[in-house]
Amino acid sequence: MSASEKAKAKSEQTAGKVEKEVGRAIGNDRVAAEGESKEAKGDLRSAKEKGKDAFKG
């Protein structure tokens, strides 16, 4: 996994978690849902990069 892609994945995951928790704390379902979406996007990016690494050997 390239360092820049790994960093992007981690930052998306972290930003998503923060946004999700803020949304829940203030009772805003839309913000919480957007946070979950960002977190999932980071998870998918991370999984994609791990899959690439597996094929590289």
C-alpha cells in the first residue's frame, strides 16, 4: 500500500468517525450519515490498497 494512499484512507476514516460522532452528539442525522459515508469510503480505499498489495506479493 503506497504511503499516500494509506494516509488518504486513514484521514477519510478519521474524518468520517469524527463527523459521525459530532452528528450523533448534536442530534443531526444528516451529518451523522455523511460521516458514516466518509468512514466507509476510507475503509474501501484501505481494502483496495491491501488487495493491490496482496497481488504484488
